[in-house]
Amino acid sequence: MSESIGSTRGVRVESTQNLSTEVYESIRRSIVEGEIRPNERLIEAELAERLDVSRTPIRESMQRLAADGLVVSRRRGWVVREHSSQEIRDIYEVRAALEGYAARLAAERATDDEIAEIVRIHESYIAELENTSRGHLLEHNDKFHDAVVAASKNARMAEQIVRNSSFYFVHRIAGFWSDDDVRVSIAGHQELVDALVARDPEAAELAARRGVLSGLNKTLARIS
């Protein structure tokens, strides 16, 4: 009997944890993709009703989102955080360091198949470019860089890169990219691809850093 009860409790705990994670990821996605805007109030009762859950996973999610730097506590409630220009610069500079080193490791550690897949992702996007929306551009960019980071074979670094790249302003700026911006982005990806194929760690790190800092300049130009 005790084993049965213990097993049931374990299932309940796991179920509760899964629900909290689902709620967190749902709210996080809404913030990052711009569905919930900067300085917008997050009302626990409304979120609970919309997601059809109790307030407990909502409160837990708010704490996690605050740790992610996506929400802030204000007047006994929560609002979506609006980042200052300096905060945005700080975030991009951390990204440049992390993604640059991930590219260096990828040049050293990636298998031939992994590099071939990175090349395929890059070339497939170029082939589809004429019929591609700006939203697809962001999806491609994420897929390309995710493949590079995965090839670095450092899971902890990958987690930090995700945390430092999932912000509303990153998605918003991609929607404003001009054709010239797209061409610059593709050229940067080509530079990184060439470095990976050549197994050149220094060139790969430099190309990745340059790409992130180019994104910083575009973002600051748009919000200033």
C-alpha cells in the first residue's frame, strides 16, 4: 500500500512540475514574440483564466520570468520589462562572447555530418530567399545558430545562449530588416560557414561575434 501511495505522489509531483513548465513556457513565448508588450501588466487572475490553470503555476512562472529578466515586480503585481539601451547592449555583448566561443568550439568539435547540416541550412535559406518573409528569416536565423551551438557540444553554454537571446526586441527588430540587412546577415552566415568548413576556430569565433554585434547596432538604431 505504501509503495502505491508513494508512486501516486511521485506522479502527482511530476504532473504539477510539467504543468508549471508549460505555463511558464507559454507566457514566456507570448512575451518574447511580442504578443504581450513591454510595460503591459500581467494579471494573475486573467492569465490563470486564459490558460485554464490555478494561480499557483502562474505565480511560479512569474518568479522564473523575473529571473530571466523578462518581467519586473511593480505595485504588488508584475509587468513586462522594457529594457534600456544599456541593458540591450549588455545582453548583446554577453551573446557575442558566448556565441563566439560556441562557434570556436564547433570548429574544433563538430562532426563532418554536423558541419554538412549547417551548410545545408544556410544554402536552403538562400535558395528560398525570394519567397521568404521576415518572420521566416528569424526562424532560419535561429535554426542556423542553434545548429552551430549544438555542434559546440557544450549543453550548459547552449542554455545560457538561449537565455541571452530570447527577448522581445530581438524578434521585433527582425521584422524591420531591409533587403540590405538580409544580404548582410547572409554574408555573415557565409563567413561563419566557411570558417567551420575550414576548421578555423579563430575565424569562426570572429564571424559569430561580428554577427551578434551587427545585430546590436541594428537594434540600437531602431530604438533610439
